[in-house]
Amino acid sequence: MRRPRLKPLVEYKSFLYRAAGWQSAQRVVAKVEHHADELFPRVGFIVTNLTLPSRAVVRFYNKRGTAEQWIQEGKQAVKMTRLSCHRFRSNEIRLALSLIAYHLGNLWRRLVLPTKIAN
């Protein structure tokens, strides 16, 4: 009897594809994850012009997505894009104060709330 896999089996493939509305074929990177307890694999596609290996392309776009989520969270949490002052320096200070408020809120949440709620 085999022991079940804890980690999913992950494969990366790269190929050229041309959609009907595209002028030329583009590079597509596919990531396929086979999870032990799931019938069908999880498949994701990225259309890119990067020449990196497939795994590096997926890692790059995952990091980019994470950064964009942090930016979106900051926009929603402390309205850090409300930079309506007429001077650059004033807007810079306003953004810095928003970031400090955001980080203090995260610190407070992690220190005060129970672990199950904070994460």
C-alpha cells in the first residue's frame, strides 16, 4: 500500500498559441497541479513574452500578483491613494502617514487578536 502524497505533483509546459484575434502566435506557459484527493488537475495559463524557463515565469507572475494584492489591500484599508494635495511633498507625506497607519493596524491585529482570527 502506497503512502498518499502530501504535496501536489506540479508540471510546467510552454507552447506557442495563436488566438483568432491575435496577429501572431504568443508564448503560453501552463502550470498543471495534480492533487492526491482531487479527480481533475488544476490548470493555469499565462500568456507572456518573457524568455525565462516556465517555472520562473510562473514564479514571477505569482510574486507580481501578491504585490498587487498588497497594493489593493492598502487602497481599501487606509485609502492610501487619496492624494488630493496640490504639492508633491504634501502627497508624499500623506502617503507615508497612510502606510504607517496600515502597518500599525497590521501590527495591532497580530499582537492583540487570537492566532486563528489574525491570520
